[in-house]
Amino acid sequence: MTDLTDVQNYFPERAMVVVAHPDDAEFMVAGTVAKWAKHGCIVSYVVITNGNKGTEDRTITSDQLAEIREAEQRAAGLVLGVKNFEFLGYEDGYLVHTLDLRRDITRLIRKYQPEVVFCFDPTARFLWGTYTNHPDHRASGDATVDAIFPSARDHLTFPELLDEGLDTHKVKQLWMGSTENPNVWVDISETLEAKKDALLEHPSQIGPEVVDFIGVMSAMQASEQSFEHAESFRRIIFDQPRTATPGG
């Protein structure tokens, strides 16, 4: 049986990363992805929007930017060992939690059957006292949490997915990034350079100065741990025995 308390030696067979934009995954979870992929985990990326708004270049069109950002995301994922890529093509900046979005994510959870799903913490409206979280991040996290439970689990929810040959699936763990309430920290000291290399595959969005700061950020996340660099998450393990009762 897997020891779920030993986070540093936990390597699931399959994991899925669901994010709002190209490059979100590299900021949030690239070190963990590289570490898990190295140990045989099959990692799937789901990028919900096409990222077609994130530029200050007045000469580029939205369609051109979307093509560039998808290519950058594929290149970044390959650096880390990502096996599968899904681009849902929603409009950047306009994402809302709809039933259509939840169905699309549920479809991919059933398709790839991940043990672990990563997403943004949808409760994080403001972060670190200095950052207003992007509305697409919150909407993507909210829809992903609801797709995991109960939509992917229940056969009477989105029954049309059964007609597509996609049976129900129970995700075992939810790991939420960009959170102010982490409860697990993954040692990425050995994969920090891979994280930086993956971020450099997004030149339309990220310059070398941003990548240089990644080491500072990861060191801050590891400040109370026994290792030098970390990525932190708020983890929920499903179907665990309850250790306390409300008010008890």
C-alpha cells in the first residue's frame, strides 16, 4: 500500500494537470511533473483557454498568438516528460464555470483516468497580499473540482459520455496550486533546472529575468522544509476515513 504521508516518494501511475492558460502549468507544477515523469508517471496536460490575449504586441492577431502559445506549451511539456496534451480552445480572459466546461473536463478525466489531478485553488481570490488571481484561474479550478466530484464519478451525470465509451472514474487525490493554504510540499531541488528550461519555452510570455526569479520563489516555498526548493499544494485525498466530526 502506498504511504501517502511520504510525499517525496509518492509517484502515481497517472496524473493530470488542468490549467487555464499555456505556461500556467510550468509556473505551478513543472518541478513536480518532471520528478513524477522521471519515475514513470504518465502526465497529461489540459489547457482550457487558447491564451490569445496575453500580449502587448499590437501587430499580432489573436489567432496568431493562439498558435504560438500552443506550440510553446507543447515544447515546454516535452521538456518535462508530459505524454498527452489537450487544448480545449476556450477564449482567453472570458472563462466562466459553465456546465459545458465541466463536461469537457469530465470527459478528459474519464478518458485518461488520472490518480491525481492538479488544478488552481478556486478559493484563492487574492494571493500573498500582492496578487489578484486571474479570473480564468479561479474558473478553471472551480470547474475542475466539480468535474472530479461528482461528475466524473457518477454515471447519471453527463450520460452522453457513456455513449462516447467513457466510463466513470474516481480520482484519488486533488492537488491545488497557487494556494495560501498548502499542506504538502514537493522537493523539486533536482528538477528546478527542468522547470526553468520549460518556462524558457514560452518566449512570447516569459523573459530570462522571470525564470531567474523562479529559484527565489521555490526557495521561499521550501523555507520551512528540510530541502532547498519546493512546490506547494493544498492536497485532498478522497475516500479517507474521517478523523474528526464537526464540533468534535
